[in-house]
Amino acid sequence: MSASAASGSTPTGTIATAADRRRVVVATVVGTTVEWYDFFIYAFAAGVVFANLFFEPMGPDFAQIVSFFSVGVSFLFRPLGAFLAGHFGDKIGRRPMLVITLLLMGVATTLVGLLPTHAVIGVWAPALLILLRVIQGISAGGEWGGAVLMAVEHAPKKKRGVFGASPQIGVPIGLLLASIVLALMALIAPGDAFLVWGWRVPFLLSVVLIGVGYWVRRRVDESPVFQEIAERKEETRMPIVQLFRRHLLVVIIAALVFAGNNAVGYMTTGGYVQHYATDPKGAIRLDPGPVFWVVAVSGVTWLIATWVAGWLSDKIGRRNTYIVGWVLQLIGVFLLFPLTNLGTAWSLFVALASLTVGLGLTYGPQAAMYAELFPASIRFSGVSISYAIGAIVGGAFSPMIAQAIFQSTHSTTGITWYLAGMTLVGLAATLLLRDRTGIPLGPEHEAEQNASPVYGLSKA
């Protein structure tokens, strides 16, 4: 009897007990929340304080663009994290890579909170800041694939969407948590105090979150699918080579699906909306505190929409859920700036809440859909690299692009059309993928999946 069978799990990941299911869900949610709290804290600080503290000699306008560029730099290194985590995750297991990436992200985030500014150490300050952001990017590139596979490969076949949504909701929870901490610090250390020391506290708090995340993730068993692969001795020696040789087209199209979501999502998670709404030289000029609270509450609507999307995708299929989501996301894009430009915290909330409904519906099914596109022995590499490429094409520089568009046109209309275009790219890519909802995920189907390079593509 195999270890997976003895433990009550099938090679497709069905767990026997409710306690095991809860442990997996909690571990993926907590771990992903910690990762994205760390990631978003940097993005928010880039929109509010880093231009003044680390890039000020470049002048106010260019300094802000470079600050947003430092957010995007991390995305360029996500593929490296995806390559490394994907390779070792397909060879030594999903769980070890989850622990390593969590620790890597936490150390980098904590060190940002300790960095001297440009006024203290000159050019070394921005150089070290960008280096730590690169480390965050490597960690984020490797973390997501492991988290979603632990969730989806442990899930009952008919509930993969719901289980896969558990690491996905870590993103809006991370957004919520990061926004709340920043809002509280804006109250505790208002004005100049926030610039001097208040912004550092959220970074330093990462130490506590890392301890919690590490403890939770260490308590989760390895994926039963990977256990079955190991018992069959079917680990692929060079999973990335096999991925690109047989499934390159699927990787590219899956990446474009995420790009359509990520470009729009990074208007808030990348700090652009926060900067736009609080810019003292802008038209709106809201206080940072209320803006952080609004973004935090919009994280709740995003969380709910993401969870609903995972459940819905188990009922009507991944692709159909995505199509509904793209339509709603497009509506949210066209409402975003007209409502924000009304200049009140309430109108900003309505704008972001409207946007997050579509964002949730185009994010919730992603984990299950990606997992169902790739064979088991190269699945970690497939989902991680698709995700990393999509993040570069979509979210990497969308705040910087938005800032450049606004500075050149003095209007948000161009930003709206840019976001609408990326949404349509995501819709087109979704239509090119075959809906594989509910297919077996175990290694016994490797031959069928590897036989055709267009296994995951739509016949339409």
C-alpha cells in the first residue's frame, strides 16, 4: 500500500479527514497572507514615502516614477524564483519550498525597515532598497506555485476551486492587513513622524508574521500527488526543460490570463491609487489615513469575490467564471477614475469596491485552472513560471506606466484605456484555453498530457 493510500489520500489529493482539510487551508491562507503583506507594504511605501526618502535627488516627478520602478524591478526576478522553486518543488517536494520562500521574504522585508535613507548613506540607500526588493521578487516568484499546489493537490476533485481560492484570498487579506497597519501608523505617527519612523514599523512587524507562518506551514503534510510521484520514482530530472519543450504555448497563454488581472489589480496593490489620491500636488489631495482605510475595506470585497469565484468555478467551470469576471472587471475599470476623481473617501471606496468584484472573479479560479493545465511531474514549474511571466507582463510596471501616462497627458483617460486593453488581453487568452475542470491530477495521466503540446488549449 502506498503512503498516500495509507494516510487516507488518493493520488489525486482527496483527504480523508476534515481536520486535514482545515490544516491545509489555514496553512496556505496564513502563509500567502504573510508573503503578500510583506510585498504590499513595500508597494504602498513606494507610493507614499520612498520617493522623498530614497530617490529625492532625482526631482519630485522623476523620483516618483523611479520609486514605482523599484516596485516593478522585483517582478523581473520572479521568473528566477519560479525557476528555482519550480525545479526543486518538482524534485524534492512542495512543502520545503514553501518554508524557504516564506523566510526569504520575511528577512528582506524586515531589513527594509532598518535601512538608512539617502540623507544618511547617499546612493547606497536606493541601491540596498532595490536589492532587497529583488529578494522579495525571487521569494514571491517561488511562493505562489507551492501554495496553490499544496491546496489544489490536497483537494477533493469537486472542490478544487474552493481549495485553490484559499491561497488566492491571502492576497486581499495581505492587502487588508498592510493597509490597516499603515492606517494605524498614520494615526500614531502623523505628518513628519510618519516620514521619519512611522513607515518603518509595518516592515519590522514582519518578524512576528514570519514566525506564525513558519509554524503553520511546518505542520502541513507534503502534497499526496508529489508523494505518489516520488513513490513511482517519476520525478522529472529537468522539469523546466520538459515544460518548455512540450507546453511552451500553454505557459504563454496562461501567463496572459494573469497579466489581464494583474495589471488592473496593481493599481491598488502596486500603490498607484494611493499615490494618486494623496498626492499633495494633485487634484484630490486626500489625507493618507482615510485612503489606507478605504483600500483596507476594498480588500474585504476582493476577498469575498475571490472566494465566491473559487466556489463558482467548481459549479460552472473555470473558463465560464473567468468570462463573467472579465466583463465585470472591464466595467470596474471604466468606473475607477471617474469615481475616484469625485475627490471623497466614499467615492474612492465605491470605485475600488466595484473594481475588486471583477478582480476577485478573475483571480479566484486561477489556482485550480493553472494546476489542471500541466502534468503532475512538471506542475510546480508550469504554474510558477506562467504566474511569474504574467506578473511581469501585467503588474510589474503598471503603476509606473500609469504615472508616466498621467504626467504626460495630465489626464486619467489614457490609464483607463491601458487597463481596459489589458483586461481584453486576459479575456482573449482565457478563450484560447481549454476548460479542464475536474480532470485527474495524479501522475497516472502523464502520458496523455505529455503526448500533445496543445493539451491545455481550446479546440474552438
